Amino acid sequence: MIVWHGVVNAFLTPPGLFLLPMAVGLALIFARRPKAGTTIATLSWAGLVVMSLPTVSSALARSWESYPALHRPLPIGPRAIVVLAAGRYHDAPEYGGHTTVGVDTLARLAYAAHLFRETHLPILASGGAPLKGTAAALLMRQVLNRDFATPVKWVEASSKTTAQNAEYSWVILRSQKIHTIFLVTQAWHMPRAVALFRRAGFKVVPAPTDFVTHSRRDATILSYLPNAHALALTAVIFHEMIGLAWVRAGALLPAPLAQFISQG
């Protein structure tokens, strides 16, 4: 299932979203339909370039980050902090060849630890091992304990998707009579995460981190030149837009099909 979602995602987000029609355009040119082929290939190339511009990708990301950072004083009501896994850093040589958390997960953990120091609320770390190996939640607990001196009360180590993060976390916290939570994840991931956690039954107070920010120091000629980092950010936002659309579509579909769609 995870591999299948990855394949579909590769063709619905940049660069695959543009490379596939570009290949079709080139095939048409070789098939002696140069006008149609050239048009398709040129438009695809132009779209790829535009989506690779930092000024475009940053603006797209900021428009998608619809949940603002928490303001002080913090809201009263949440009884736990739920922090979601993002990815792992496999066979890290500087850690003796062991696997640890990835960069996005580390950003979430840093903010969860910061929020814990302010609230002293118990933490639930949520994340399994979609492609086998050590569950992300176990690595998250290790990093929070070792590097942030922050305890983790609950570990949800079975989930493979954001939808399962929500469902399995609900099972754990409902047994503790906890329904209202601070939810920690990247700002760009928060719209989809909030939708899924609310659907699971939680009252969610979004606690986003790792925003795509902008300052005058970023306004240079480099903002208008394509680069791989900007394209990667665009791909992430496209993935989140598609994912949230699928979540909303699931509400209109029969239960078995909705369950399949929501697992991204």
C-alpha cells in the first residue's frame, strides 16, 4: 500500500507531474505530430521551471500554512501533546550506523519538547515503520529522552500513515479520557493532520512548527532562479493539497473506498 501511494504520488506532484506530459510531447514529435508535441513539451517544461522558482514555491507554501503559530498565553484545554513522525535517517554514520529520526521529525520533536517545558503535559509520539525497521515513535522517544531531556508517556508505533496516526492515537488517549490535544507537526502538514485527527474524534489545538518564512534578506536574484530545494518544497505542498482533497472526498464515498483513500 505504501509503495503504491508513493508511485501515484510521483506522478501527481512535481517533477513527475511535468516530466510525464513532457515525455508524451516528445513522443508526439517523434510520431510526426510536431505541433501538438512541441506545445505539450514546452508547456510542461515551463511549468517545471515555474514550480522550481523559490519565489513561487515559498509563496505557495505560505498560502497553504493556514494554521498560525501558537500565541501566548497558550490555550487552556489540551491534556496531552501528540507529535507525529515524518521520516527516519537510516544507517547514520555519525550515530554509529544506527537509524535515527529525520530532519522533519527532529524539527517536530524540538517544538514538542519546547511545548512540554511550557505546559508539562504528557507526550504521545506517533509513528510506525512503513517500510519495516524500527518504528519511528521508538526513535522519537529515544531522541526526546536523550537529546531534549523530555519524557514520552505513550508510544504509538503501529501507524503507517497520517490517518492511522490519528486513529491509533485516539485509541490510546480515549482510554485515558483525553480528547483535547496539542497537535505538533510541520505547518505545511497541519491542514491534513487536523482534518484527520478531528475525524478520529479529537478536539485539536494546532501547534505547527517549521514554517516557511520570508524576510527581505531572501529577496535576491536567486529567488527568481530555479533550484532543486524550491522544487522539493513545491512537491511537498502538492502532496499535501492532494492528500487533503482525498480526505475530504472520503466523506462522500462508500466506507470501504473512503478507508482506502484516507490512508495517504
